[in-house]
Amino acid sequence: MKRQIKWVLVGLVVTLLAIAVLRALGARKAQQAALTEQTARATQTVIELAASDLLPLQMQELTRGLPVSGTLKAANTAYVKARVPGELQGLSVREGDAVQAGQVIARIDPAEYEARLRQAQLQADAAKAQIDIAQRQYDNNKALVDRGFISTTALDTSLSNLNAARANHAAALAAADVARKSMADTTLKAPMSGFVSQRLAQPGERVALDARIVEIVDLSRMEIEAALSAADTAGVRVGQQALLQVEGHAQPVPARVARINPSTQAGSRSVLVYLQLKSVPGLRQGLFVQGTLGTEKLKTLAVPLQAVRSDKPQPYIQVVENQQVRHVSVTLGARGQAGGQDMVAISGLPAGSLVLASTVGPLQEGTAVRTTPAAPAVQGR
């Protein structure tokens, strides 16, 4: 009996010792975890954000529309052509030179046309002399008929000769006018103001009738010719606005629908829409243009399209709450343009939320952030 009591006491002591050891180990583990968490908090990196990195979520007026593209061209272009054949002389303008309306561009050798004009003028003078002769003959015959010396048949013949002489004179004058016009056509003038875009002939070259000499473009009015499907053009109207990105230009260029072709194109069944661009320095014919033609406006909560991240199963937006980054899943809606940016409507966030701009890049959820105060504006003295 005494031996059993002894073993019970030994077991009780061992149990108490085991419980004490376990409690000590648990306390030590909790202390180490707390120390680790405290160290992590102390060493956590705080990201500094500029004021421009935070975008307050607010109502935006989105312009929805159709994508358009095309090649930039001048609304007014003209070719200076040779109106008469001959040797080209005096062509001094080259590509890029500015010309004014009525400016002499070149001349066709006028020697041949001067001779033709003199010939036509002399023939007209000869025809005028024949009128004088026929007129005197008619006057004489009329006097003789009045006195009864000759018959009226002779008078009629002299009248016919007079009318024929007058007709010949009129024809000679018309031929002189034609020769005079040909002489004037040897001087080639610019039909409008603009810039020379092509020089298609060289001085001393013999050019044919209607041969192209130079091309002139007016850069004050530029437009593109965009081909849209028949279904898309149902909502397009003259006067609608568009924002176009021109090749080589950083800022988008405003444009408006100037004309809509009333006929579809053979084969593709597309409709040509002509958009006139606002006059901006540096526009050149032939530059590639693309953008969006606004056909509808929508007011909704929206963020820049690039601020929406898609590296998770659902699209989300990085927002700042209580100086920490939070990932919020959102539902995307209509897309459009606002202030020259591609925007997308969202739901799932209240208005006024601070959205991280796309320039910040991806941050882990829970990252601590602080905002750098904006520099005060320097006032003039």
C-alpha cells in the first residue's frame, strides 16, 4: 500500500513539472512572436507618395465613340499644269517653298506663241481690209441701183460679199483671241497660297499639254478620311468632336466631322467620314492619325484605364486608406475619353476614395505610405 502511494506521488510531481515546462515554452514562444512582429513593424518600409500619385475618385464625363484612323492630308491641294506644250523656263521654286496666289511659278517658251499671235492679228487686219473693200463696192452698187443703171441682183451679190467679209473678220478676231490666250497660258501662276510639296518637272524640259509642274498644298486646313462601317456611321453627325493622336505630336489634336460621304465604297461597303483638324503648327500631309470620334457622353465614377490592375483573378484598384495600401476589387463599366485620357467607369468604390495612379506601380496590400506635401507656390515680389 505504501509503495502504491509512493508511485502516485512521483507521477503527480512529473505531471506538475511537465505542465510548468510547457507553460514556460509557450510564454517564450509568444514573447518571441511579439518581438518578431515589433521588429517587423519597426523595419517596415514606408512609401512616400507625391500629391499627383493620388487620384480622388469622382464623377467624370466620359466621351464614348468610335476608333478612327487615317492619313493626314490638306483639304485644298492643286497642281500647276502646263496649259500649252513647250520648253519649261524659269522654274525656281522647290519642295517646301511658300508661294502666294497669283505668283508666277514658271514660263513656257513664248517664242512660238508670240509668232502665232502676230499671225492671227495680221490675218484679222487683212480681214478688216476686205470689209472696207466690200463696203465700198456695196455702197457704189447701191447708188447705181438707185439710179436704175444696174439690177438689184448685183446689189445682192455685193451685200453677200460684205457679209462674208465681216464673218471672216470676226473669225480672224476669234483666232487672234485664241492665240492671245495661248500666249497668256505660257505664264504659269500659283492658283492658291500654300507650300510646294512636289516639283515634277525641271527647267529646260519640254513638257506636254496638261503636264504636272508642281503640287501646292494649303496646310491651314488639314483633314483625314476615315472609313467606317455602315452600322457605325448611324450615330455619326456633322459637327461631332474627336480627339486624334497625330504621328510625332505628344498632345492630342481636336477635330470635328466636316463631311460625310453620301455613298458607300464599292467592295468594302464602308462610308468615308471627313474629319477636319484644328490648325496646329507642325502638321504635315501624309502623317498617320488615330483617335476616337465622340458619339455619346456619359457621366459616371471613372478612373484612368491604366490604374486598373489585372494580375489577380478579378480586376482591382490600389487605394490608400489609413495611410496603407488596400486592394479593392471593382466592376468595370463603359470606357471613354475624359481630358485626353482613356477612362473606365467602375463600381465597388465610394466617391472620394484615393486611387493610386498607374505611375506608382504595384504595391503589396498593407504597405505603409505617406504623402509628401506639395511645395508652396512662389509668389512674385
